[in-house]
Amino acid sequence: MLKQYCQEKGKIIDEALGKFVSCENMYPPAIFEAMRYSLFAGGKRLRPILLMAAADAVGGTGTDYLNIACGLEMIHTYSLIHDDLPAMDDDDYRRGKLTSHKVFGEGMAILAGDGLLTAAFTVMLSQPAVKPDVLVKVLGEISTAAGATGMIGGQVIDLSSEGEVISIDTLAYMHQAKTGALFKAALRAGAQLASAKEWQIEALTKYAEQFGLAFQITDDILDVTGLQEKIGKPIGSDMKNHKATYVTLYSLNEAKIMANQAVNQALEALSHFGHEADILREMVRSLLTRDN
Amino acid sequence: MLKQYCQEKGKIIDEALGKFVSCENMYPPAIFEAMRYSLFAGGKRLRPILLMAAADAVGGTGTDYLNIACGLEMIHTYSLIHDDLPAMDDDDYRRGKLTSHKVFGEGMAILAGDGLLTAAFTVMLSQPAVKPDVLVKVLGEISTAAGATGMIGGQVIDLSSEGEVISIDTLAYMHQAKTGALFKAALRAGAQLASAKEWQIEALTKYAEQFGLAFQITDDILDVTGLQEKIGKPIGSDMKNHKATYVTLYSLNEAKIMANQAVNQALEALSHFGHEADILREMVRSLLTRDN
């Protein structure tokens, strides 16, 4: 069921992204090519699908909010382009493809990231059929999650702690900010756009927090146990870069137990939802068996 | 009158910026320090003042829209930080101060720019006392102006044409996109926020286009005739970098005539306004005697 849902929504999202960031008759073409290159470099569309699944879970229709869903993917994609730059993580490959700056040069990669972040707001601000006051509230949450106290703040800690021993608290904060905040914004946006009740928003917020935690722990586990051809980057690169992860600060076994606990708590948060939240349940469960 | 207006509004803008991008109790502190460093590095606050003067010119109160005004300054500031990076213009100084990447390192400078761009939207989305539908429309225009068909697109052309001979049309397009689009968005935002009539918005749009043109021509003239201690960067740097400018493509004298023409056309666009547009008149006239 999850596979079909993701394929179906993924196709809709890809088509919309292709329209929102088009190459046709756009000037200057170079920047749109660079923006599209990273946008269509094999992303799993996790954030837009989470938004849609949250809207579906509260009785709405996730695909009604395509602009906001795509905006989240554009924000996520810009952050990857900038994270990969030589001045940051200096990665040549992502998902098995050359990174933006390797293909287009550093200057253009910086601008492609800037372009995607800015376009995300243009696209989200033109979301049809949503009351403007709801739109303003939701976009405020998304921009905060993407900002210096959220996603960017997490990257700042990542950047400044490379090669240093960091505490478990700092690691947890870094991940909550770097990836957790945007997951949470996606789920809350889906719920709020679909006029969720307060208890539903609260429950999905709790789910989001545990989802983010499980996502990060399983990401760290994959870096040790995964297959290079599946995850698209060299195995053990965290270890090699002396990065603190859940596997380096705990044992592999402990990390697996923690991932399980986070998944169970995410499921617990959905206990008052019926079958309409089954996709969200499957999504968090699937993290335990992810191979990329 | 203009000097007093700019001092008065400038103080209000600075205070608001200081609150919107605060350092107190913000985590991680490094990114907020970097964001503030560039935000308070001597900017003239031209875009927020243009927004306010436009609102005043149509009978509104410019200072009612402080969030949007400050958002424009934050967008402008982020663009300067990224433009100065080694992968772009590679500038060590701006307005006589070390550029962000020279002080904080390249990675942090990229993130400070990202942080300012994102925070601009957070701040603008929390603009009080504006109808949400008007806010959504105005922010849509601002994000478009700042994006890949506007400001970022202009920088793409600048980046990709360095050392190359470009046509006058390309030069004009580049400037209209790189600096003109955000000036226009500022003036149109001020008018629309203050519930301007359609003819007023149209007139201010024309004014904005000529203002942008005059600004750029006089900027190019300053690069040749200015004083280093006033403009804060070495004189003749455009010439040295083989950059096409209004002075290299035309003569200095022709450029001065063109600047005069643009100013006159900007004044012409305001012909149906009364004294309430005097600040805008003074602002565009003052470009002819600018020394920084």
C-alpha cells in the first residue's frame, strides 16, 4: 500500500515540480538547468509525501496542496546543494550522481540553491484554494523551520563541529534542527491546510518528532551497514570524516534499539487515528528496513 | 528634507532589524553574529526607505510596513554576502569593511546568506495589520523579484559574462534583473500595502524602472570618478575586472546624459502626484550627486 501511495504521489509531485521549475523559455537558461538538475536527481520526495499523508490522515486531500508540498522539496533540495559545496561537506557525489558544483561550478551551484529557496516561496505563495490567513500561518512555520533556528542552524552546528567530539545532546539538537524541523513543518502544514482539529495537529507533531529521530538514527546505521550502490555514497564516510553519529556515540545494536523505540512512539502518537493514518504508520515503520 | 527623512526612517529600520535578527539567547550564536555583521555593515537602507516613501506618496504611512521593509533589506544583504564569495566576485571588502567570508569563513558566509534570505520571509510573513490576501500578493511579487528571473538571474548573467564582451541589451537586462527588480518590488509593495489606486501603482512602477536605471548608471560612473574612502572599494575595479558598464560601453559623458534622462523620466512618472511624493522626487534627483 505504501509503495503504491508513494509512486502515485511521487508522479504527481514530479510533474508539478517540472512545471514550477520549467526550462522552457526561461532566461537565463543556465540557472534553471542547474535548479532542475538537482531537483530531478533521484530525491524520494519524502517531505511532500509526508505533507500529503498528514492531510489525508485528518480527512483532507493531500494533493490539494501541491504548491506547498513542492515548495518543501525545493527547500530540501537547495539545502543539499549548499551542504555539498567545497566550503561545507565537500561532496562530489550524492545519490550516485555528481553534485551541483561538480557539474555547474561553485558559483552557479550557490545561485541554483538560492534560486530554489526563493522559488519555493514564490510557488508556495501561489498555492490556490487555501484561505490567505491559513497560508500565511503555514508559510511562517515553514520558513522558521528552514531558517537559522531550524535547518540552517543544524547545518551550522554540523559545520562547526566537524572533527570535534560533540555531546549526545548536541547531536540530538543538530539533527532535530537539520532534518527534524522540516519534517515537522511538513506534517503540521498538511494537517493545518486540511483544517485539522487541535488534537490532530498535536498528535502529528509528536509523530513528526519521532519520525525525524527514527529517520536520523536509521540514516546513521545505513552509513555503516548499507550498500554503496543503494545509498549512492561511499559506506563509512561518517566514520572517515570523524562525524559524530548515533552509531559512533552508541553501539550499532543500541542504535537499532533506539530506532525501534522512536518508531513505536511515532505509532503511539497516532493511536487515536483510524485507517486514514495507515500510510503514516507504514512510512515510519518502513524506516526500520530502509536501504537508501 | 530628504536627509532628515532618511535619518528618521533609517533609525526606525535599524532598530527593527536589530529586533528581527537578534543575537540574544539565539542558538547557534555564530550564525546570528554573521547575519548581523552584514546587516549592520553600513547599508543605506535604500529599499526599505523606497517602500516607505511609496506608501507615504499614496497617502499611507510607510512605517506601518516595517516587517516588509526590513525583509527587503535582509534579501538585499544576503545577495551581497553571496555575491562577494570567492566563487563569485571574490571581494575582500565592501563599504570599507571585510566581507562576510573573510571574517567568518566561506561556509558560514554561505549559511549567513541563506539564513538572511529565509529570515526575510519569516519576518515579512509576520507583518501585522495587513490583510492576508494583500500580504500574499505582495510577498509573491517580492519573491519573484528576488528569484531566478529577477535578482538571482541578473547575478547569473554577471557571473557568466565576466571578462566577456556583452551587448548593451544584455547589460541593460542584467541590471534590470540584478538591482532593478527589487527596487520595483519595494516601490510596488509600498503602494499596494497602502491600498494605492491602480494609476498610482502604474506610475510608481514606471518611476521604479527609471530609478533603477539611474541608480545603475550613476553606480558605474562612481566606479570611475568616485573617492575610494567614500565608496569603500578600490576605484576602477569594474575596469580592472573587464566588466561591461555604462561607462565602458558608452563614454563617461554619454553615461551622465543617460543618467539625467532617466532621472527626468522618473520625475515625469510622478507628474500626477502632489507634494506627498516629494521624497521620491528628491531620492531620484539625489542619485545624480551621489558620492557612495
